[in-house]
Amino acid sequence: MSEEKKVSRRGWIKYAGAGVVVVAAAAGAGYYATQPKPTPTPITPTPTPTTPKPTTPTPAPAKVLKVWQLSYASETDRVKWENIYAKFTKETGIKVETSNFGGDDIVSKCTNIFESKAVENYPDLISPAWSMNPVWSVRGYLEPLDDLMDWLKSNYGNDIIKGLPEVCYWMGSKGERHYYAVPTGVVVGAIFWRGDILKKVGIDTEELLEFEGYDKALYKIKSNIKDLGILAPLSAQTSATGSTDCTYPIYMLFQSFSGVNPVDPATLKLQLDDTPEHFQALVKVVETYARWYKDGINIRSALVDAGVDNNLQFINGQVAATFNGIASIYAVLKDRKAPFLDSTITLPFPGNASKN
């Protein structure tokens, strides 16, 4: 990737600020977005002397930043981002070319083009469905963005919620970890927690990193729920308003119980029940959600009403934790001057020491 493209991407993130997408860079895409394709040098015969005519200089090819993104969530969202793109273009001279896709479509589109190895057609930045990002990074399809993450932290450190960047610290094709995406909004795969509630009931964040401690913490919060003024410890949306809404809680719990990514990085197929061990992990997922529903751990509406948004339930102070969260949770809390703003933290979904 050229130094010019690094500056371009960094500049785009500057305008996006802590906005609304997780941005990943397709490996090898940078050159093609900023440079004209080479043309062969023609063989020119010796010309007959003539009086030269004035010529108009050929304009340099326009620089383009090609972005593939999830479709806008609303008209407000669209206007916001179009204004960001327009300001970026005005001040840098780089045009932003966007293509919008649904969640399933962008996964299919990116996977097909990555596997085609047609580098000249790669997008420069993608805002894809979360579950595919680590799968793509481990196969070498994404470019490390450590320099951009360092820049983001140094320039927006006070606006970045604690623990947020680590959501994008994924394994690469050689077994090393890098930041393969920059969270400027969507933060799925992490859990938002009310730190003030954890403190009130005496729960240390270290207890939440393994599933056993996480599970006990939810029940401890439930036992103090009247004093805390919330409806339930957790909002984990397991009903669907779209094709993927209900899959996130299932996938994340499956990974905790099985120790593997729900999507096999080698085949890009779900591996929820391909082995007896994986099937038992899936059974445990279903049993856990049934238990949480019965015991009032997971808010009832998250299971039975597809129209209820778990992020809003967290923002409105109805629950102590939610995942499949978005960073706009933090932005809304900040805008509302919510009393629990400063204590809001993100943590990875709990692991399983015996599995991963």
C-alpha cells in the first residue's frame, strides 16, 4: 500500500471520528484506487516540422476511495455519512465511491472477490458483517491497520470507550495478531457493561472474562435487581428483525462453549453441528438461553419480541449489559449526559479456559 493511501485512509477515519461503522481494509487494494493503470508507450515516427499549436494539459486521474458498506440504517444515517464524505472530498480531493449492501450480500460479495484474487477490483475499505472479519483476517484477506489504530487512539483517545479497540485485534494468516479493523461505530462481538452496577454489587471485571464468572455475575445482579432499578441483568436479542439479528448471541455463546469460531475459516461454512462436540456446545447454548429466560436473567422482550432493540434497552437504563452492541450506544449516552456514561465499559464475550 502506498504512503499516499495510508494518509487517505487516516484522513477518512479523521472525518468519520467515532461514528457508525467498523472499517477494515482489503489487502492489496490501495494502489489501484489512486494510480492510473499503465499504458504502453507508442512508437512514434519522426514528425514533419510544423508550427506547434497550444495544447490543453491532460488532467490527472481522479483519486477515488472505494468503500463497500452496509446499507444505511435510516435517512438520518444516510445524510450524516454523505456530509462526512463530501467534507472529506472537499478537503482532500479524494472522491469517496460507496456501494451499499445488506448484511448477507456484503459477506457474499467480499468473499467472492477476495477468493477471485482480482486485486484491481478490491474495495479499499469495507464495513461488513462482524462475524466474517476474523475469518477474513486469518486467511490474509485484510490489511493490518495498526498505524491507523495508533493514530485514532492518539487523536480521539478521550472519546473511545474503554476496551473498544481490542474488539478488532484479530489473528492474521501467520498466527500473529494485529488490528485488522478500526471501530468507528459498530462494535459487535463485545459486551457493553454498566460499570456503576458492577461496582454496586461487588463484581470485578476480571470475573467476567470466563463464562463461569460471567454467569454467576448475572445472577448476582438479578438478586439485587430491585435496589438497582433495572428490569433485567442482560438484554441478548434472540428474536430477529433481520436475517442475522438473532444469530449474534447464539454465535458468541457457541464460541465460548466450543472454543471455535462458528464459521470455519477454511471452508467459510457454519460448524455448529459438524462434530459431536460442536453439537453438544450448540445444545448447551440453547439450554443456557432457556435457563436465562426462565430465571429472568435475559430480559423477556429480547426473546419474544423482534421489535425490541437491545441497544436501546441498555441506553434507557433497563439492563446492566448487552452485546451485539454498537458504539453509537456510547455516543447517545454522551449526548444525553447519562449518569452512567463514565462508568460504561466494553469487555470481550467471556471465554472458556478449557477450550480457548
